[in-house]
Amino acid sequence: MIENLREDLGVEKLAERMSMSSRHFTRVCLRETRMNPGQFVDRLRVEAAQQMIDSSEMGLKEIADACGFQTALSMRRSFLRVIGITAGEYASRFARTQYETPEKTAATRAIAQMERSGRSGPRSSARSDER
């Protein structure tokens, strides 16, 4: 199912793929996952989107499309339902570019903090010439 997130993953289609009636498929899904099929598909799509946000440079609209959400708004709503924050909030909290490391990120935050507080890092030769 993970490979086919962009496809129609409605109860009828999933039940047909499993050679079950829709009702029986729903009962099995509830018993095995403690989620109805729609909730299960939503969770799979959100988890796939989280991985893409974490590891790619794609925008949220591209990720929404790649993970089978009909729109970026539907991805936003699914994120809120499944993990309690929007996809944009998740991206701003957890996304990391491929070149960032935890150390580099911490250093970047420290430099930004120093700049906001009016302090600067090592003095450049241009600054010392002004004095």
C-alpha cells in the first residue's frame, strides 16, 4: 500500500484488492490496526509525508501530491488529525536540508541569536579598519 499512496485507496478498492467485501475488510482493519481503513490510509500518507519533509527539498504541495493527498489543504487537515500540528508547522520544526547536521544547525542558531542581540562573531578586518 505504501508504494501506491497516490492511487485511490478507498475502502471498496482496498477490499477488492484483498478479495473481501467492504464490510469484512473494515472489520479486519479495525481488529488488526484499531483504525478504520480511512484512518489507516491517512496515517500512512502522513508518515510518508513526514519522511519526505525530513529528507527532501520538495515543497509541501509537491509532497502532498506525491503522498496521495488531493490538495495541500487536505494534507494540512490530515496532519492536524493524525499528529496534532499542520504540515507547515511540522516542516518548520523538523525539516532539515541535506547539508545540515545537528552541529551545523546549532551553530547557525547561535550565530543568528548573536546577530539579533547585537553581538557579532569574530571581528572582520573591515570592522577593525573602521576604528
